[in-house]
Amino acid sequence: MNKCSKIHVKSLHLIKKSVIITNMDIRLTADQERAKNLITEWYYNTDNTFFVLSGYAGTGKTFLIDYVVKNVLCLKAGEEAVFVSPTGKAASILVKRGTPAGTVHSLIYRREEDDFEVDENGEVIESERLRFVKREEISSKIKLIIVDEASMISADVLRDLLSFNVKCLFSGDEAQLPPVNGVCPLMQLIDYTMTEIVRQAKDNPIIKIATLARQGKTIPYGDYGDSVRIIPKGALQKTDRKKLFLSADQIICGLNKTRNALNNEIRRYKDIPPTELLPINGEKVICTLNNWEKPLDEKKEFFLVNGIIGYANNLREGYDKIAKMDFRADFLETEITSAFDVGVFTDGKYAHGYGDRAVTLADGSVVHEDDYARLFRKKAVADEVIDRFEFAYAITCHKAQGSEFDFVVVFDESWAFKEEKDKWLYTAITRAKEKLLIIR
């Protein structure tokens, strides 16, 4: 008999936390047990389209969801549960943990080529410009969609996702920073919050100080085990900075002024002249402007969107006199050779390359100066926007959301975020997987 058939939904409340409920010697905490029962009840016995599960760092939320999907819900033959995330980077984290995953965008939207475009005189010309439209339907085999990092989903994408009337289990962390553009609607509709730290995480120094940050408590200077250190700014000697910054997998700060200064400092450590405003081969950059027309992989599953970190290569002049480069997202093994525009901001100044200039429109789009008059009159279209990047040795905490890194250095500027200072620090701390240094 399939082990799933032994568990009847109606009697789930009778299962005690001390009972081993699988053949894998896995015991759930009382908190996980409660979440499991609520999810199972929702899936089988309610008409509600979605369930929102929040869970703090160290509560075993990701494990619990994976466990419930594979061992409790027991989809029938031919039925599928799919895991998705708002970004390719977040999806790649699930994949590394052994869970096949894609993006929400690739699941519910399809590419469509426009066959016309309006030129500068208002005439229709031939074009192959891509755009994305909501699919009419998704596979009928899909009975459950599990969405990780749900707090990063916009209201528009959420509306489109729910329109397919497929049950959606949203997973997030209400203690993290809300999106820059406002509060995610899902985090106002939480069905259950997991708060109990699992035994395996209780001795993890990163989880310990993340919990203190979430609770708004002061975290004293000092060492926390072998993996966490908190020091004052004055303790960081100049001779230490180069070794430290070049060894960090990611530096996180709060203010753009700090980010610019740190990126310039690290480029100096790499012996890159300050006059070299554009990235050289192998430099770490982050995309800061969505361009859904630029795929990052040959299968066109991931696209160039705000927050994607990667590496620049093969800087060159394009046919349109705009500097071009190849770009490899850090979660992909290979780079795509199609040209990406090189738009890099340093200290607020736009460095475009080859003497060109760009114009920022009212909607935030950055366009080549030659296109400005036409676009201002016609309103910008997506393929006229110059791809925008910044150096990414140091990034802001908002840009780091949905990502994780082995060794993180945090410049604690939580004070700048006022009522969200605890969320800021908690989010920054939980980007670290193995090692963490906080400088404040």
C-alpha cells in the first residue's frame, strides 16, 4: 500500500508530534505538524484557490513544503505539482537543493513576436520584437503550484497566476523587507506563520543572530561560533579591507552612496583604473532594469530582469554605436552570446561607451540620446531601452533579496530604514549560507 493512502485527511488532527510518520525517520516539530495539517485541509477540503505560508529563517519551511508535497498530498497518476519562483536566481536555489523549479513568468506567460513597429515618422515597419502575453491555459496535469519567495511577486503577476484557477501554495517570510514598490498583497493574507526554530538550526550562529535581529534586539559585537563576527567600522584596518572584500562572495549595504564607494574601492583593488568606467572581462555586474526581450539562456527560460547578477565579457562596439557585451548570469553555467547593451552607472553618472549619452525618461527608462525625441513623442517601447547594469561587488539589501551567498559581508546601515530597520538587518543576515561578517 502507498504510504500516502495510510493518512486520512479527516483524521490528521489525531497524529501526535511524537509519532514517526514516514519511513525516513523524520519527526516534524509541533509547528511543522500544524502547518502540514492546515495545508492538507486546504488542499483537499476547501475551495480556496491559494494558501499563504510564512516561515522565519530556521523553521524548516522549505523542508516542510517539500515533505508535504511528496509524502502527504499524494497526487494521482498523471497529476503534477510544480515549483516556481519570481526570479531565475531564486529558482536556481531550489534546483541546487534538489527541487526542479522554474520561474512564474515562464509558467504563465508565452512569447509572442510582433510583426510590426512604428518608425520615427509614424510609419509601420517590419519587426521581430518579442512581447509576452498570458497563456490561455497551462497544462491540465498541473494541480498544484508552489511559489517560493512569494513576497517578491507583484500584484499584476499574482492576478494572472490566480486566473488559471489552479491551487497555489505561496511560501514567504513576513520578517523580510517588502518589495521596493510597496507591500506584497500576499503577505497581508497569511494563513499560517511558522515560528519554531528546528533543532538542527538552533545552534547555527547565523540563525541565532537573525532571530535577534527579527526580534529587534541589540546584537553585541564579537564572534558567534566560527561563522559569524560583528565588528565596529573602526576595527577594519585598511590592510585588511582588500583581502576581506576580495574574498567575500557578496557585500551588502543599505545606501547607494555606500554601494558606489565600495564598488569603486574594490575595482581599485583589482587594479582597474578609475577612468575605466565600463566593465572589463569578468567583472561582476547586476541588471537594474527589466528587459523581457533579452533571454539569458538558449532555451529562453530566464530573462534579463532587475536584480540578476552576473559577469560581463567581450566588451565591444555594436552596429548602433552602443557598447555591447556578453553576459552570464551567476546561476547559469554558460553565457549567451547575443549582445547586451552596456549601460553602467557609477556615482550617478551614466557611462555608455564610445562617447554616447543616454536619457532617462519620466518612467525610469534609459534610452539613447538619438532616440529621445522620437520616444518622447511616441512613448518608449521596450526594445528602445538600453540595458542597464551597475557594478555588483557591493549591492543593496533590496537587490540581494531572493539570493543567497556562502560568505556575506554586511555594512549595517539598518538605521536608515527607520521602522523597517529590523526587517532590513534580518534580510541582510539571512542572505548568508556559511559565513557572515557584520560591520557597523
